[in-house]
Amino acid sequence: MNKLSIQKGISTLELVIVIAIGAVGIGTALPNMLQYVDRVRLKSTAKGISHAVEIARKIASRTECPTQVGLLPAGSSGIHVQVIIQPQNGDMGGCNNWRSTVGQNTSGSISAYSATLSGASITNALNLDFDEMTSSLNTVNQNLQLKNGSQHLTLSFGGIGNGIASY
């Protein structure tokens, strides 16, 4: 009676084939994964900017003081975001009342929020000014270009301060 020999382990050729198939799979998936990570970082940065815009709008509404969101380049991969309560222009009762209530000098700016957002960059600074009475943007249709790797995102700010993102 012949006994069949049973092979134990794998041959070198089989190992090379499995490694080659794995390398092709990784080579195909890696660029898509990197683009996905860049998109997620852009969306996260856009949400951070939208958060600062919402803070500025609420401050302008509650304090009746002119408020500004400043967006500045912070190196090659970041954006510095600052919400500033501006000095009032002329006799604005609500703003003066709020400043005296919180004990702030009525002639200077007040930094209400500051953050550095990583994951995207901008090339030019942008200021978004909010009206003290209507809490809407004084300047309409401002665009902000965010970049991360090969991904780009445009935030368009309309008259009411809502950012509309397009990729």
C-alpha cells in the first residue's frame, strides 16, 4: 500500500505570491486612504472655523458689540483663529453697558476666543466682521481657501455668516 506524503508548511514560491498580492492591495489602497485622511482634516478645520464664526455671531448678538473673526496663517499646516470683540464706534448703549458690567475698558479690543487649527493651511489672512445690531456679516461673499495635501476646500461666507463648504 502506498502512503501519500503530506506536505507541511508552505513553499517559498507560495510565500512570494502572497506577499506580492498583499503589496498590490496596499499599493492600491494607500493613495485612497491618504486622500481620505486629508479630507477628514479639512472637514475638521472647517468645523473649527464654523465654531468660531458661531461664537462671534452669538457674542455680537448678546453684547451688542462689533465682533471680528480673524483667520491667520499659522505656519505651513495650521490656521490661527481668533474672535475679537472690537471697540465700539460712537455711542452704542448695549455695548457700553455690557463692557461696564464685565469691567472692561471701553476703548480696547477683547480677545474672546483663540485657537490654532491644524490639518489645513491658508495663504492669506481673512477677517470676518459681525455687525453689533444684526449679528450678521458686514462684508458678504468672502471666500476662504483651505488646503491639505492634494485636497482643497472653499468656505464661502454669505451675509448671515453661515459658511458654505464646497470641495
